[in-house]
Amino acid sequence: MTNLSLQYQQYLPPLQAHELLTYEGVFTHEVVVQFTQELAAVMGGEKPKKLFVTTIELIQNIKNYSAETVDVTGNSPVGVGFAGVYSGEDEFISVSGNLVKTAHVERIKAHCSKVRGRTVQELRALYNEQLKEPPPEGSKGAGLGFIDIAIKTGGQVDFEFTPINDDVTFFTISAFINKL
Amino acid sequence: MESLHLTKTTETPAVHMDVKAGTVELEGNSYPENAFEFYQQIFDWIDGYFSTGAGQMKAIFRLNYFNTSSAKCMLNFMTLLQKYHAAEKSISIEWHYEEDDDDMLEIGKAFSVDFTMPFQILSYVD
């Protein structure tokens, strides 16, 4: 696969916000943990849980599901992608971007549409229902990620797909978390 | 059967499993690389604890935030304790949430409705 990492930024949606923290590259578990620690440092004691937990969910998605992977240790391939946290006027924005197989786009879009246009109360009911289901095929987690992000953002989440070629599509999730 | 203590890390909670007191207590964040593996060691300890003939357990959850894989493990945790409740063991749950944390409150409420064992939801101020 062509290495597209260095061109990721061009696919990201424009944001009216200050950059707090960005990372582009391999998302090993250690990077996931380090990213949250850096975020805590950048936030200087402010710890909005919804921002942290949404960011964790987004970057673990990259680690587990990116179509571009690197096998650093020779034990198991981990995902490559982009993560960024921004501060807007009224909200924090957590963004993830990674390649997905174009053949999987329709399935991912179906997951996205499940959480669109629902109230937080409806989303919580869906979450509790899904929690009791066995994880969907191909899911390394619980199949709950999008629902959880929709709950934490009060439905303020954008999904974007930018076709790169027949094989891969760049998938961006932008999650907006209200400042208190 | 020995008590078991796991030290808190950035992404895993402190876990105190105390044989004498009959308690399991979790405190901190939970987003391990492999949540199912992390929680399995706790479930194994609980099974071991009851296999010695112990009659009661109090499980105390005082979590700051957790990812969705950990939420699935929390459900498995509750299911395991409910099994011992059904087997006439004296089980009680304390689910602590930080005062303004509606997410932790709501998931606790959902568990308290889904399971019949004694379940207390308590708020704390950090």
C-alpha cells in the first residue's frame, strides 16, 4: 500500500479552533496512553471526562481498525492515522483520521447512520441494548464506539469519507464536546 | 487464597481484592490495551474466592472514566456477581460516580435495573 501518512492533513476538515495536540503515525498502545497523558498536560489540570473518553475511543479506533498498519514489534500490526484535539470558542474538538478499505465504507456508513438524529436518551438506550449483544464480527472492542461518542458529544459528531482510490478511503470523525 | 492488589496505572484502575473483608474495589481509569484480559484475572480471583466456601462479597466501583471495551467487561463483572447472588451468596454492589458525571451515573442506573442483586448508587465530590 502507498504510504499516505505524510499527506493526511490535507484531508482533514477545516476547523475554527486552536490546535492543542496532534499526532500522526503509528498508534501502539503506548502511544494511546502517551497521547492521553500529553492531553492532560496540555489541559493543565482541566479534565473534562467527556473529552478524554471520546479521544481515547477515537484513537483506539485508529489502533484497531485503520487499513494502514505497521508491525513494529513483529507480534501484531497496529493502525496508522492522525489524531488531533482542538479548542474552539464553545467546544473542544477531537478528530481522528485514518484509512479504511473502500469496500468497508458502506458498512461503516451504516454504523454512523445508526447514531444520527437521536436524542441522548435514545442513544443511552441503544448503548445498553448493544452492550448486551456479542461484539460484531471484525470488532476488537464492543461495537459500541460510535454510540458512546454520540452520547458524549450530545450528537455533535461528524463523519467524513474522502475517497483516495479504489482500495482505500480516508475516514474522519470529528467529535464536538461542549465546554462548560 | 490470597488477597490481590493491582497498582493503578494511567489506563488501568487500582484493584484491591481482599479475602478477609470479602471486598473487591476498583478505583481509577480503565482503557487497557486488552480489557478482556485485564478483567479476566479479577474474575478468576472471584471464582477462586467463592470456591473456598466464602459466603459474601461487596464489590465497590469508583471509576473515573472507562472505554467501551471496559464497559463490556463491567457488564461481564455484574453478570458474574449476579450468578453468585443467584447461588445464595450475599452480594452487594456500590457504584460510585462523581457528582456531575451523568455518564457514570446512567450506566450505573442501567446495571441496577438489569440485575436483581443489592445495588447502591452513590455520588462523591472529587
